[in-house]
Amino acid sequence: MSKSRLLVVEDDPNLGDILQEYLSMKGYDTTLCRDGEEGWSKFKKDKFDLVILDIMMPKKDGFTLGKEIKKVQEDLPIIYLTAKNLKDDIIEGLRIGADDYITKPFSMEELLLRIAAILRRTQKSSEVQGLKVYNFGDFELHYDQQYIKSPSGIHKLTSKENELLRLLASELNKLVNRSHALKQIWGDDSYFNARSMDVYLSKIRKILKEDPKVQIITVHGEGFKLVVSE
């Protein structure tokens, strides 16, 4: 089994070295960067399973880096490290999409447990997702590569479009509850997220027009389903 890959971005040289040495010793493939810009550069070049970010860093702070990472890979878990125990910092971290938050000083054992818990959850989620390629009508959804292949060629998908189409394809010809889809992909079924999902569904429908046998049917008050007719 391959090692989980961690990206640690910490400007304190002593703490950074300790984190890299400790996490490597515990079996993680750990990459250390000393500032936000270096962290961003390394993130773009390599693939990671989890990111650990200090908040107060030179060149690019942890919140800015976290936002940029989430725009590219929304489901990549992030743990924030900070010397401050301020409510505003915690709220900002959660707003960006932090998976956990730990205040310095902290025990390495506690950090290790938090990393393990997050990776168990994300890896289990990946297993549940199952198939990497979904076939329906004249289409192929390549979930892991985030694109759909149609008669006219390749259509790149946003992460939300990819997740939504995978959910529909995994329940082919079955009703997908609207609230369930919102909670699973957006995190909650608020009005704002519901409007956002409608926009993504509209974009997906435009692609599916290439095959008249395939369509997304809305069941008012309940949800929708991806249907392939004979």
C-alpha cells in the first residue's frame, strides 16, 4: 500500500523540521515548504492526500494559500496550524473549508491522530465513490480525471459538475433526492446552494443534448434522475 502524501507549509524552521521528521517516521511521505509561495508551487507540481498549513507566513499566508488550493482541488483536506486561539481565525478557517484546526503549542501525538482520522474519512469516501468510469448512452464520465467524453469530444468538468454527474450516473434511472444531493456535494441544502446546483444541472444538460436518449428529468418536489431510454 502506498504512503499517504502530506504537504506541510510552516515557516518556523524548528517546528517545520520536527513535523517533517516526525511524520516521515510515522510512515507518511512528507514534503516541507517554508513559505506560502513555495507551498503553492509544490502543490501545483505534485499530488497530495492532505495539507497542513501555518496561518501566519511570509510571502503568502495560510488562508490565502488554502483558498487557492481549494479552488483547484476542493476535496483536498486541510489542517490549519496557528499560534493564536482567536475565534475570527477559526471562523475564517472553517469558511475556507478547513477540515481541522489546531493551536500551537500542540502534541505531535494529537496532530497524528487528527491526520489519521481525516485520512480514514476521505479514503473511505473515495472507496464509496467506487467506479472511475461511468457509461450512459453515448457518454463516458471519467470521474477520476474530471471529464466527460461525448460524440463531439472531451468536455472538462468543474469539481461540482463532476460530483453531481457521478451521483446521477451511479443511480442511473433512479430518483436522486434533491436535499441528499445538496448535502453530499455542497454540505447543506440552503437556498443559495440549491440555486447553485440548478446552474450546474443546466450546464450538464447542455452537454447531454448530444444524445437524445439521455436526459436529466426533474421530479418536482423530490429531486431528479439521469434517464437513458431505449
